[in-house]
Amino acid sequence: MGTALYEPSFESFKLEEEKYSMKYHNVYGGDCWLRITYNAGDGITYHGEKFMNGKSVGMADGGADWKMFFVHFTALGLANSERCEFEDIG
């Protein structure tokens, strides 16, 4: 089983009108990052997009419930060549 871990890049935080966004970078390196946007102006929704080598490889949307959004976003799983830590669950 492989697991990727992402940490927030606080210097990437942006506020544009009622949208808050921030990037999260893969701690294992490589050119892989997430952008999560929170839109407080449209009834509070979340949008997430995963990028590898400058290209979008998946996205997910969710309502006001952060946990439900996170479940849908992480269901994308690992992308091909995404750096991760492997664990034998054998």
C-alpha cells in the first residue's frame, strides 16, 4: 500500500473576493501538489485539484462538509509516478 503526504504551503495562501485557496506540496518530493479552494460566497463549497508535472490529474468538489469533501478528494488515490511511502500490509 502506498501513502502520499501533503503539507500546506502557507506562502501560497490567496484570498480573491470570497475564495480562499492554498497549495499543498508532496513531502516526498517531485512535482506533485494539490490546490484546495474554499468558496465562502456560494454557500460554502470546496474544490480540490491534483497536479503532477504541471498537469491536472484529478479533481473533486464538495459541499460545506470538509470531511465529506476530503473523502471524495482522497478517493482519487495515487497518480502514476506520484512519490509516496510504501508499506507491506501482507
